[in-house]
Amino acid sequence: MTDLPLPEADAETTAAIRDWLDRFAARVREVDYAGATPFWHEDIVIFGTYQELVKSRQAWTDRQWDNVWPRTAEFAFDLGNTLVLASPDGGMAVAVAPWTSTGFHPDGTPFPRPGRATIVLARQPDGRWLGVHSHMSLGKGVPQDSHGKRPIKAR
């Protein structure tokens, strides 16, 4: 029995998903919840660095975003090392993406806060990609808590 090859996305899908990741990361850096909301399905199910399991975009915002975005800085996906997989029909894609950010110790000194993400996206009838699942986790040994105090731009 031979396994099928890894379902890597074609160049167009890869570019679209990397663009989606880049645009979403900009919202995280800006602590712009209102700008980030349209990237995600209302009924999303996630695992995160702060929460084990969250169902719904609003709960994710309240329980994960509030505990991470204002307390960290400089979030970015490593797009050059991001792998994009896709279903044969092009209706679903998965981004496997390392990311970086800056955390802050209680005394305000910064520390590197890298991690990784697996994001499942579904193509909508209008052609846009919508996140339906996210699992983000910190790298091994990275402190869980960050103590930054950036303002939320928009809810």
C-alpha cells in the first residue's frame, strides 16, 4: 500500500493563505479585535496558549485574545517557513505556521515569545478564506505569562 503524497497547496492557494496570515497578524500587532473578527468563523473551535478549548469567536476573544494580545508585542507569522496544505477540491486549507512575538516579564523587560500554529480555513462561496479552527501554542520553555499593557484599539 502506498500513501498519497502530502496534500500541499498549489502556489495560488499558498499565496492566499500566507496573505491571510500576514493580514491577521497585523490586527494582532495593532490589538485590533474589530479588524480581526472577520477573519474567523463565528462558531470557531480553538485551542490556545491560554485556553484549552474554546467554542465561539466571542468566547475566544474574551478568554484568549484579552489575555494575550494586549500583553505581548510584535506578533508575526514566519511566512517563509509556513506550510500550507489543501483539500483536493480547494475548499479547505491548513496553515502550519511558526510565529514570533515579544513577551514582557513583570518588571517590563522583554523576552522572545515564539510559538507555532495550526489554522484550518474554509473557502467561502465568495472566495474569501475564513478560519474555522486554530491551535496556537508557545515554544518549549517559553513563559506562559506576559505582562505588557498595550491598549485595545477596537472591540
